Amino acid sequence: MTTGAVPLPTGNPFPQRLKLALALALVVSLVVGVGGFGWRQSALAVVGTLFGYTLFHASFGFASSYRALLVRGDGRGVLAQLLMLSLATLLFAPLLINGIGRGALAPVALQGAIGAFLFGIGMQLGSGCACGTLYTIGGGSLMMLFTLLTFATGSFLGSLSNGVWQQLPEIEPVSLLQLWGWFGVFAQLLLLAGLAFWLWSRHRGSLLAWEGFWSLAMGGIVLALLNALTVVLAGRPWGVTWGFTLWAAKIAALLGWDPATSGLWQQERFASALQASVFADVTSVMNFGIVLGAAAAAAWAGKLSIRRPPSPRAVLAALIGGLLMGYGAWLAFGCNVGAYFSGIASTSLHGWLWIAFALLGTAVGVRLRPWFSLAN
């Protein structure tokens, strides 16, 4: 991670302009292509693109931020996340109170703790989280394609074993907003402020650190605004993992898998999604947008280029990490976006459970990285 503003690209601008034109053409194609599924789908494609653009320009990482905190005591990235969560909590509350969309709520469950722990290990081996995988692919990383492949596979395998994990102890979803109204919102904001002060006292000036074209603080603010906009347009917060699960299920069906053998995939909403076009799925369309938005941002910054994996060991780590993230995300009712970001912004306790056990998994993951020749 670096500090200071990133300079504008230099040299012959034509190749970069050509790349930018191609990326923007793909963005327009996505937006227009999903227009047949309604204006909201097109609007959400644009929002997904803005997510990717923001993530890339702010170099807003989740996995790298946790690693930096645990290994080097660098709290800049996590501080930016706390700012993002605080603003999103304030933006979500009036929307949810007035029935504009629903929050990202899930049970507080043992399977969720196990899943988040696996996800924490996986995102360190895979060198990225759910949204990080997408925007890094958009920037030209070939290694993250391996992570995406096994992430989708792991999530799909998790869906097939869904019934087994549901037998573990759990309590019904707990929302501070639903329990205590605005008092619950303020209680969460106080907790976030306390965590931020503790980190800031150890790394002053963190919120103004520049990691890309934008500061981390700017990235966190824009991500919170975009997530609130997602609630308005989609009727629920931002998520990523479901798109991966659906893609793997569709591929499995093409290869001969029979959905009738799975109790979960026989349920109406899962069966309908499997039969419908992938462009009818909100999460999938936004995921495509993230990749294209990041590609456009990379082209604008003069950084769009194909990057090969650094070593065969790194590829192996990406494959293992993706599998752990995918399976873990299914167990944990979401990833760093759906369970952590959107869950906490919805004042759901399962989001806090997620980050606690994901950090424990991160601690294990950073110790495993050197085995695969990955630097911490």
C-alpha cells in the first residue's frame, strides 16, 4: 500500500484510450443489454459499474486491510471500513424504518461462525475477497480468475450441503434497529466510533491516506452511498456471493447435474433463478458491472494490462483460497459484502459475528501465505 496521490498516466495515450473506449463500450452494452428486464436492472448495472470503478480507484481492499492490520499494525484500511459502515448504518436506517427495502438479516448461527472463519483463511490465500476478486479481474489479473472459479464451485458445493449445516445451533436473526429503533442505530454507531478511535490513536491521519486516484475515506463514503442506492433500487442491500453460486449451478446443470437431487434447488426461488437468464439476476448483473467498472477505471488510470500469476504456488493458493471463500460464504450467509458490509449496515448481529470469526481466519491465513510464496 502506498501513500500520496497517484499521478496521471504518461506516454503514448492511444493504447490506453483504445482500452478505455472498449471498456466503456462493454459497460454500455451491459446496461443496454439488460434493459429488456426493466429499467431497474439497467440502473443496477450502472450501480455495479460504479462499485467497480470506486473499488479500483480507491484501492479499497478488505483482505489486504485485515492483513495489514494484523501483520504490520496498519489500521488505515480498516478505519476506512469503519467510516463506510457508520455512514451506511445512517443511510440504511431511515430506508428500512420506512419500508424502503429490507435489510441483510440472517441467523446468528454456529455455521455462520465456521463459515466466516473459513472465509478469513480463504481470502488470505486467494489474495482477495468477494468484491476484490471481481475488481481485480477487471484490472487484468489472471490469477484471480482461478480464485473466481473455485469461489463459485465452493459456494455451489455449500448449497448442496445446506441441510447438514442447518442442524447446528442457531438463533433467529437479531436486528438492533428492529429491537430498539433509533437507539439501536446509535448504539451501533457508538461501537463503530469506539473502534475507529482505538485504531486512529495508533495510526493518525489514516482516513486521508491515498491508495489510488481516490483516498480510502472517499472510497468508503462512495461505497456506503452506492449500497444505500442499491437498497432503493433492488429492495435489498449489495451482495456478491449469490451470483457466483448461480453461475456454478448453471454450469453444473449444463454438465449433467440434476437440480431435482437437491432439496434447496427444488425450492421455487432457486429453481426459478436457475431457469431464468443470468441477466435477470440482480446480483449477477451487478457483478458483471463491477468487473467492467474496474476495467474502465484501470484503463482511465493507464493501468489496464494482463497480469500473469506470480508462480504456480500462487495459483494453488488462489484455487484453495477461492474454494474456502465460496464454501465459507455459503455457510456464513454471505461474504465480506453481503454478511459483513450489508449485514452490519442493517444492524444485524450476524454481521458482527462474521467479522469476528473472519479476523480469526485471517490470522491463520497470513501464517499460511508464506507456504505458497505469498508475501505478507
